[in-house]
Amino acid sequence: MSISSALSAGVSGLAANSTRLANISDNIANSSTYGYKRVDTSFESMVINQARGGGTYTAGGVRATTSRVVDQRGNLVSTSHPLDIAISGRGMLPVVSSATLLSGPTTPRDLTMTTTGSFRTDDQGYLRTSSGLVLMGWPANADGTIPSQPRDSANGLQPILINPSQTAADPTTRINLRVNLPANDAVGGAVGDAREMEVEYFGNLGNSERMTITFTPDVAGAAGVRSNSWTMEIRDSAIIDDPATAEDESLIGTYTLDFNDSQAGGGTLANVTAVTGGAYDPATGLLTVPGANGPMTINLGRYGDSQGITQLSAGFSPANVTKNGSPVGNLTGLQIDENGYLQATYDTGFTRTLYQVPLVDVPNPNGLIAMDNQTYKVSPQSGAFYLWNAGDGPTGAVAGYSREASTTDVAAELTDLIQTQRAYTSNAKVIQTVDEMLQETANLKR
């Protein structure tokens, strides 16, 4: 009977608009929630039969379907903390509930994801939010490199754990010599005093060591004739001489340096001959010596390079020497760069990469299962996840000092609220009218 179907249609209209009202209320309530993705409600008609040629019509009504618009991005809001993290584009941060950590190692099914978070170290050193989401990442090697990891599995990810009292050393691996040797010393018959300089470097344990470099001019030629040749000896203080032997065990390299005296390249390095020690590479200007803490490169400059070691008619100038490395330092801060590398800064100025935070992406973000605290899990509708380096593939860059705002537009939601209220009232009026018509029908028997 058509009048009965009208009653059913009105009831379905009330139910559909009630659903829309619930979604609108949720959206408005979370208008200030960082990372919140608004819920959209759409109505779909239900058809019971199609009237043909003026026959009776049976109302089917309406049903409401809801979906969370996960692929919509909110505006990035600047903050004052480096570990307030958001993403400027597609992709999500891998996180895991802190409660999961108490039950043992994480598994792929434990992985959840979120688009933003305010992470701080807790009492155990984990980077987590106030709601208990722990940031996940790939741990770096001691030299700051990230080992190869599976991209379609969470097995390589680990909860990021920071020791606030940790210290670190940065061993010296390279020394740049910008030294001038007095040209008038390398003359036959001259006094030929040796020139000595000490260069501090830092060992593998952060200990301070020194490398002593001695330059002795060649004065064996004819009197007054410039040889343009020097002998360079390199000694490492970390190597202790054995008193039982007469050998100078701290001597790690002896080299002959010949300099150019032509009009075009006068004073520049012309040839390096290794007597003992490691080899010199003329293509790079680097000399590799076997130090006590491992191989170390000394930059003498390439042949003909005026910025390298020189021999000019000027005084001995050993001051322009630089090196990498630093002594033991204490952790002073953490920050994350646009590529997702979590870096620790120490009070010595040394910076080390601790973790890489990949970005999680799925083929259909709107098919993800929404959970508490603006987190999501994969589902058959979303497709399998893949772990990208931030900025690669479809993913955006990681933004520190930022939070992603809610995607709720309050003005639009209030407009929808008014429309929903009017639609609900109209459906209630339909039910009231049907009730009155049924009452009239019942009164026909009187």
C-alpha cells in the first residue's frame, strides 16, 4: 500500500538525517583536533518498484552512507617544537600504541599510522605523543647510514628510543693542510732547519690525540741552487714506541714533496713520492695514512692547486689547518629533516643521524580503518601499505615545527546542520501526515 510505504520512507528519512547529524556533530566537535579528517555523509535512494503507465508507486526511502575523507589535507600550523611533525603532502607517519610495547616486540599487524603528532621523550626514552602513540623508524648504523630495509613490511621498523643522557664522539677522518713552506729554506748550502707542526685530532673513543708533521728541506744540492724539494714525516701520538726496539713506530708515513717553480704554476705542488706509508691520489689530492684509529686522509691539494700546500718565498704558516671530528659531546637536541632523518645534536656541534622515519602510503587512503587518536589501519579496501622515503614517489616531505590542522570547515558544517534540521523536520511532518491519513481511514468504519 502506497500510504504505508510513505510512512516507511519518512522513517528512513529520519534515520538518514540522524546519521548525518551525528557526523556533523562529530566534525564540529573535532574542528580544533590536529590531524582530524572530517566524515562525509551521502544519501542514496532505495527503489522498491518502478511505476509504469500510471500505476501505484511504492516509496522506497533513503539510506545514509558515511565515509571519512582521509586523503583531504588540513593546513599546516607552525609550532615552536622541532618534534611537532606533519607531512606536506601524501603519506603518513608509522606509529604504534605504547600499550603494544608492553606486550613484546611489534608485528606488522600492530602498525598504525597518523598524519601528524607532537612527539616527546617519555620516562623510558621513547618518542611518543600524550595519547600514547610511539613513533617508529629504521635505526641508523654508527656512521649514520641506514641499512637496506623491507618496504612492504613493518618488520624493520623499531620504536624510536632516545637516551637523553647519551654521549657520542665523532672520530677525525680527514685533515686539510693549507701550509706554506719557505722557498728560501730549500736551497743548497742553506741551514735547512726542519719545520714542525702539530695537528690535534679525535680518536674513535673521543680522546684527543695529535699528529706531528715535520717538513725538512732538501739542501744537499749545489750551494745557492733551490731544490724545491722537502721531506714530510708524519707521526701519530696514539702509537706508543716499544722501548725494546729502536724503531720509530709512531712514524706512519714519509713522503718527498716536489714543488713547481715555473712561471705558470710557481709554488704549487708538482709531485708526491711515498717513501713509506699510504699512497697519494693526484686526482683528489688526498693522502691516506694508516693512523692508530684507522685510515685517515690528509688533503695536500692536487698538483698545480694554489689552494693546497705551497712553497713560496714567505714565512712558514701552519695556521690554516682544518679537520672534521669532535670530542665526546652530550645530547642537546633532536630534530627531523624533510627527508625523515631524525638527527641528534651534541654540545660539541656534532650532528648524528639516529633513525629514518619512512612515510606509509596505501593505494586508497579513504579505505583505511579509522581508529582513536587520529590513527588508521590498513584494510582490504585501502590496499597494502608501502614504506617510502619522504619526498619519494607519491609522498610529501616531513615538516618539523608543524602540526596538521583539522579538515573541518565549521561554516560549511553549520550550513549542513541547518539543511539537516529542515530535512528532519520535513520527514517528521510526512510521518505526522501519514498518521493523520491512517486515522481518517480507520474512521471510515464508523
